[in-house]
Amino acid sequence: SFMGLDPPVNPNFFADAVTRDASSAGGSKDACKDRIHDAWSTILQDGSSQEGLDGLKQSFGLCSSPKSPWDLVFWLSSAFDYMAMGSYPYESSYVLNGRGFMPPYPLRKACGSIAAAAPDRAAQFAALREAVSIFYNASGSAGRCFNTSASGNKETTEDGKKWGYLYCSEMFQVFGRNGVTDMYWNSPWNATASQESCMA
């Protein structure tokens, strides 16, 4: 859907919208989106060795070392996406399917921790962990560590699988990132790659 429209749809619309939520335009401090953007390259650099992956496990309180730094990157970014989708001016359990509540404007609250933290690596990693806990530990039952292969809860994981089916079968939409107008990394929309992913 949305492909072939005139004028053409902005393929980065979702990433841009989430970034806006993490900026002064969305009620947060711009330092939030800037620090999130900078964190990706730091995580990828740290995760280039097994020693670095083990360090990321400790920094983010993970149950096991990620097999790839991208496992951690996608896990963190997914939380920001969900918090943006659940950005209401009141407490809501919508994106958590009734099991756990996120606070009003959850991404704005997450950004408060990130923007207020010291700029050094350890402080920023700790702030990122605290920020995504708003989503991943909304029910307060996450335990002593986080699993990067898990979502907010079982219901949200199942919901994500069903959305994946709808996306591949009925609602094939454009989703890209450029790392310039958004706080992510450069990943242009690629219809062929997305179709192949659906068939995998």
C-alpha cells in the first residue's frame, strides 16, 4: 500500500514521526533524539568483538550476550517505536494489550532520562536501559534481566506476529530510515528485500 502514489509517499514517514516524538517538537529535548542517534554507532562498534558483546550484556542488563550488536539495536529501537505508537496524554495499556500500563507520553518520559544523563558512554547506556524499561518492564515483571528476543509481553509478541502476517499479505507498506531526518541509521526502503523477508 502507498506505493505508486502521486505525489509519492515519504518512505521514512514512520521513522520521522517517532523522531519528532523524541524531539522538542514532540515535547522532549532535542538532546534525546541526538543521543539515541549517536548510540547506534557506539553499540555497533562495541559489538564488533565478543568481548564487546559481553560488555553490552552487562551495560544493558541482558540475560545473555547478544549474538550480534544488531540484536540489541533492533530491540532498543523497537521500544521507541512502540512508545511512540502508544503516545497518549493519559496512562494506557493499548500497545501492551491490557497487560501493563505505560505512562502518559511514554517516549517523552523516556527522553527525560536520556537527555538528563551525563554524556559518557556508561551513563548513556544506563539511561537507554532505563528508557526502554518503560515499555519492556511496564508490568513490573521483567525479572532481573532483559531478553532481546522478547517484546513487552506474550500478548504483544503474538500481536506483532499477526501484524507481520497482515503486513506481508494485505498491508505491504513502505518503511525506511535515513539517519539524517530521523534518529535511526541509514536503511532505505527496499521493496524487494521486504518481499524476500516475507517469504523467508
